[in-house]
Amino acid sequence: MDARVARLAAAPYAARLGVVVESVEPERARIRVPYKDENSNPGRALHGGVPASTIAIAGVLAASAGAPEREHDRRTLDLSVDYLAAAIGEDIVAEAEVLRRGKEIVYVDVDVRNDAGKRIAKGLVTHRALDRPPAGPERQRETRAEPPTGDDGEIPKLARAIVSVPFIASLGMTIARMIDGHSRLHMALTPDRCDHDGTIHEGALAALIDTTGAMASWSLAGVDLRYKASTVGIHVSYHGPAREDVVAEARTWRRNDEIFLNQVTASERHSRRTVATGTVTYRIVVP
């Protein structure tokens, strides 16, 4: 690995997940996340944020490997993840391959499996790198989220049990609102949730968006630990780096029986600058 790729692989958040880089070559990367309880939900099933984070990391490594050195504005624009099966008490391995490399934008396909070859998740990472300074302010626009409104209401006790599971708890997510298809979660910026540059890692943001969408869904279905639930897919667009604590707000726009369609916005807690937006398709099986 060249120094740039090694720096990405050694990001504090990647180390917290336990990422092991098995191979990196031009246009390709393979990484492993060994199983550990702190990345899991009850029943030793990996939290959906772990495959999403693994896809984000592997995609950026493949996009960076063998590419010309860029000095300006290297970041992920888009992450899309479909969950195909649960990983229960086992390692996951992500293999990333560049599909197309343009002048600025790189598209990377990422496949996540267990060691037996069972597909766990499929992802697409869209990454951008400039070899020149970004355009001036006349071609830049930055959005800010609206200040929170409305009574937060009482948070269901069982909802607090959900965010106390090891992976969510390790990211320090707390619920501020969860009522009538609307949820708000907070996540503090700490060193172990960061990228190599001290901003919140894109994988951690993906995990926050996933969880916030899930909480909006649960607020409609009613939290009952007898119900089975899982994320069907997430899609995240990154607007800029998160340099402070983050607030994510989700709204369930449509419920179709077991399927919940949610939109999520993540913004810096004090500046209210939007850092990511996403959609979460969630499923809750109610007997």
C-alpha cells in the first residue's frame, strides 16, 4: 500500500471496527472485518451499519489505489447499500472493484460475503477527487437544516433498549425524539468515530442514518421485541465533512404493511450545516 491508502486504512473508525486490509492493488481492494460482539445486535447478528461502513471503506480504498495523487477535495459523494442476508457471529469480507474511473469521479462496486461465500450485502460507492482547487464561492452552495421544532414527547423504554445494543451504544447514539413517524438521534464526535482527518467517518454517518430511519419506523409500528426487523437498503449522499457533533432527523413518508420508507437528514449540531442526506427502507414483521 502507498502512504495515502495506508492512511485511509488506518483511520480511527476503521480501527474501531477492526478492519483488516487483506489486499490492495490498482482498481481493487479486499478487506475483512473479524466478528466481535461490540459490532453486533442481540443474537450476534452484525448491525447493518457494519456492512455499510465496510462498503464505504473498501470503496474508497479501491478508488484511491493506483490513482494519481490528488491534492484537493477527495471525498465520497454517494453510498448505496442493499442488504441480502444477515451475518451472524462471523467475519465479513468486502471485495471492491472500480467499475469506471473518470477524470474526477470513480464508481466502485463492492461485494460483501462471509467466508463460505454467502452474500451479505451489495454496494456502490461514488468517489470524487480533484487535481485542482475547488471552484470559487460563486459556484458553491451550502444548506443548513431547520432548527428542531415540536414537542419531543416521551421516548419508549424499549426504544432505549434498542440503542443500548453494542454497536449503536459504541457510536454513542442517543434518541431525542421518536413519535408518529419522526425520529431525531444525536451522535457525538469522538476520536474513535473519525476518519484520518478528524472528521466523523462516512461509515459512522451511514450507521447513524440507518439507525435514525429505523427509529422512525419503530415509532409507527410500536416497539415490541417480539417483532423481527431489518434494514432492506440505504442510500446516502454526502454533502460535506462533519467537524462537530451530528443530529440526524428522519421521517417515515410511507408505510406499506411491513415496509417503511424513510428520509433522513444529518447535520452538524451547532452550525446546522447539512453533512449527509439519505433514504432508509426498513422492514418490521408484525405477527
